[in-house]
Amino acid sequence: MKALAVYLDRRQLAIALMGFSSGLPFALAGATLSWWLARAGVDKTSIGLFALVALPYSLKFLWAPLFDHLSAPAPFRRLGRRRGWILIIQLALVAAILLLGQGEPRSDLVLTGLLALVVAFFSASQDIVVDAYRIDVLEEAEQGAGAASTQTGWRIAFYWVAGAGAQALSDFVDWNVIYTVMAGCMGIGIVGTLIAHEPARSGEPGAVPGAPLRAYVIEPFRDFTTRPGWAVILLFALLYKYGDAISGIMTNPFFVELGFTGVEVAQVAKLFGFFATIAGMALGGLLVARLGSFTSLLIGGLLQAATNLLFAVQAYLGHDLGMLYVAIGADNFTGGIGSAAFVAYLSALCSARFTATQYALLTSFMAFGRTVLSSGAGWFADQVDWVTFFTATAALALPGLFLLFLLRTRYPWAEQRGHRSQGA
């Protein structure tokens, strides 16, 4: 009971509400938008190119130092540096989401893409400051609970509200109404910002010109490149989930083409899939503690590849709701295992001096695989049938697994660092 009491802290509630406002725009500029595009009759090649909208998540480390070293402008400055910036960005997201909802993808796809890019930029910026706030406001012993609070809020927004809720509503109302409702839901995160306390140790903005860039971007990256096999590690970060990224971009167009309704996809992919992901992550954490990161990454990678083949079976069977439960459940469960092992491994590789920045760099590189490199998924899906497409995405897991074996055999230090996460 004493351990659980940490979640009753006002700071944890604020962090959970901020996590909610991080997950909401991520879905609205990503998976939910692709569902809207597919229902509007946009071709698969164009939908695949919309993966580029998420590019700000891959590049956010470039402007992250600005939020560490600049005070929020008046009148938001009175809230403090962290909360002031968070509130500014949240208000900008409300406006951007409203504008995106007024678009018409079928007649002006370019404008829709630009507005989605604006939403993604402010969303990535919000992630930077919310993460910094969480780290600043909590003591070291509270960081685990803070991460859980953030992830709970994020996943409720992503899966249930902006995911299942928006897709189910799309069967009954226009998308401009849906995005207006979603913009209003950003108020939940704004409440979190207003009830939060400004961290006492956020400090004053840096005053040395050029210092933020050197200290927070260049030096952490330089430190990482001094390690043996650093290029292989970056390639592994890029390719480990590449097959999943390719298949994930096209699942909504796939569901639409097979004739699944918004309600059906919402109840299976967003509601049932949510619990499958949580269960997979829990098992993944247990595997890492028992077997270490490398073995867990191997198990997760093989299972992720195998479950992509279930979508090929779904394509063969067509509109089969029972098979959709099997495919979604297995894919989300194994994806949760792989994600837990992947995060544990990347976290263990970071230097103690540059943990936050090096982790941001590694995850930004990982995000590059699900944005730029996966933007051709729609074109590929247009050239082949769905069975061939999902079979190919399973094969795309092999390069990442090869790099995993290469790291284990040629760079044993990376495996030893990966075992830092055991028992955590």
C-alpha cells in the first residue's frame, strides 16, 4: 500500500494528464489520420507517404535544447519555464487540431499533409517539455511511477480516445466534428498543466551562447561514437522494428479495403489491442529480467516477424472478425514484448553523463525507420496483393536480427551493457 500511495500524489496526476495530451495528437496526425484518408478514398501510395508527417519525432533532439535554455514568453512566464512552454504548446495544438479537422483530403491532400505536419511538430515539442518536466519534478525513487503515469495517460488517449473513439465516431459523424471533439479533449492535458507545480530544480536559462548545442547535442553524440560498433548499434535501432513499421502504416487501409467498419476496428484494434500490448510489455519486462536484453530481443524479433504473417492469413480469409482478433491480439502482444526489450536495451547503452540526450538520439534514429524509410509502404502495397505485402514485411525483420547476432558476437561490450537492465 505504501508503494501504491505514490500514485496518489498530485504530481503523478498532473503527469498522467500531460501524458494524455501527448498521446492524443500522436494518433490524430498518424493512425487515425490514415483511417480518415482510407475512408476518403485516398490511394495507398499517398497514405504511405503520410508517414513523413511524423518526421518531427525523429528530429526533435535538434530543438530540444531551446526549451532547456529559454524562458517562456509573457504572460506564460509566470507559470515557470516548464509549465509555461507546455501550456503554450498545448494551446497551439488545440488550434492545429481544429484546422486539420477542417481539411478535405480528397480535394486538397497537400494542405492536409501540411496541417498534419504542424500537429506533429507541436506534438513532438510537447513531448520534449513534458519529459523534461517529469524528470525535474520527481525524485529519483519516483521516476518509475512517473513513467508509468505518463504511459497510462498516453495509451488511454492514443488507443481509446483518439483511436477507438475517433474511428467509431467516423461511422456516424463528419471528421470535422470528430477533430473538434478531439481538440476539446486537449483540455484534459491543460488541466494537468494548471494543477501542476513548477519544478524547483528547473533552474535559470543558460546564458552562454552556443553552450546548449555543444553540451546537449554535439558532445553526447561524440561520446557515443567513441564506442566500438556504434554504427552497427544505430543500424540495429533503425531496422529492428522496420518490418512492423511498414505493416503498421498500411493496416488501416487494409482494414478499410476488407470492409471492416470503424466500430469493428475500434473494438478489436484499439480496445482489445490495448490490453494485448500491455500484457506483452509486462511479459517483455519479465523476460529481460530473467534472460537479459539480447535473448529477449531475439524472442521478440522472431515473434514480431511471425505475427505479420497472420495478416497475410487475414488477407486470404477476408472480412473475418474472429481472425482479426487473432491477428491484432498476437501482433500487439508480441510487439509489446519486443518494445519492452528494445527500450531496455537502448536505455542501458546510454552513458550516465548523457542518459536523456543519448536516449533521445537513439529513439529519434529509431523513429526515422517508421517515417522516411517506411514512406514507400503505400507504393509497395499498390504493386502487390495484401498476402504478398504482409509476407514481405515479415522478411524485413531479418536484417535487424542479423545485426543483433553481429552485436552479440563482435561487440560483446554491448551485450554486457544490455544486461544492466536485468533485475531493474
